[in-house]
Amino acid sequence: MASHEPWEVVVIRHGTRSTRRSEVFLNYAFYGEDDGPFRLDYFLWVLRRGDEAIVVDTGYSEAGATARGREILIDPVDALRRLGIEPGSGVPVVVTHAHYDHIGNLPAFASSEIHIARSELDFWTSDVADRPLFSHFGDPAEIEELLRAEAEGRLRPFSDTATIAEGVELVEVGGHTPGQAMVSVATSAGTVLIASDAAHFVEELERDMPFVSMADVPQSYRVLDRIRETDAALVLTGHDAGTLDGLEPLGEPLPGLAGVIGRRA
């Protein structure tokens, strides 16, 4: 395919968790609503066009999942291999933010260029990254992998925006983490905005209810406003359990675990 053709987006559900609403929405008691069950899913995204591929986030590792009691539906590395993507081949990786469930498995991408907001890396190597409100979501071993990539010249830090391929733009927004980024992708179905954890759930967007962990609460509200005002044809939130319900199933080689947008002929 020529490089000007649109991308296909594959959404892979690799994990899940059953919890309570009060555990996922910030200061839930403020809303005056009864508590109740809540399910969130864990995703990574793959952009494909001809022989090109870009991996957006790398899910959580087995160690990261075990330490926090998260269920593994499929190992992210295995999922990529089922799509014909060998992590060690040098496939480009986007890290939307450096939480354990988005940067697990980085050692498998030892030859990849890794794109991340400079402010995100700076934060996770700062003097406050190990404070409990942040470190619960962090993974020091994976941060070391980012630093290794930097030392090897494979890290591609950016600020504000970066176009990493025709039709793929990274947008730094902050809020959830200091350098939280979104990914705008041109597909045959229109522009797809991978919000990642700039908005965890559709309900977060619809009801203006921020997630329980926000590094900058005022900015998180501004980011929700920005997403709601986007002209993207589709917004993919980071953890909504209904995400795959609204997408065309990918089918083989990931039956029941993946959806596709802008399917290639």
C-alpha cells in the first residue's frame, strides 16, 4: 500500500477487572449516588497500513497484573504475535503514559523506537514519582526500560504534538498524568482519537466524572472538554467495558478479544 492510504485500528482487550464505582471515580461520595459494581477492561491498540504497524501502549505484564490482582485475558506480546507483529522486530511503540498497564512488556520491544511525551518521562524520573499516590500505578522496572531506550538512542520524546507517520499524530494533554498523550489516526472510517486514559470511560466523558487518579484535576476537566469538542469520528476511551461492543469484531486470530476500525480489504 502507498503511504497516503488510511490506517486500520485494531483494539485489543487483554485484561479485565471487576470492582466498585467508588473505586474508579474520584471522590465518588460527592455525587450522592449509591455505590455499585463496575467493570473496567484493559486495552492496547495496533495501527496497521500495508506492511507498516505501530503499537500504541503495551498493556500490563504478568508481574504487574499479579501484583495488583488483575486478570489476564491474553498476554499482550502473544496478541501481537497472533497479528503477525514480532515485538523484537523494531515495530514503533507509542507510550501514551507511563502507568503499569500501559508500559508493561517493554523489554520485548528491545529494538523499537519509543515515543513518549518528555514531560511524562521527566515526571516518572522525578523526586515525587515514588510517593504512594503515584507509585501505585507506576512500574520502576519499566521506567528503567524507557531510560535504557534513551541511552540506546531509541527514545523519541516529544512536546505538545508530534506527527510520527502520515496520518498519525500524538497530542500531549496531561491531566491524568503530567504527560498523558492521545493519538489521532486517519482511517477510512474517519479520524479515530485514541484518548487512552485522558478519558477512561464513556461515562467519564458524558457525566464529567474524573477517574480516581488524576495528577492535575483542573487539567483533567479541560481535557474532557477538549475530547468532547473534537471532530473525530470515533473516540476510544482507555478502559470502558463496552468498547468492543461498538466495534466490528476482528475475529481470527483474536476471537472475542479484538475489534477493528477501518478494516483493510
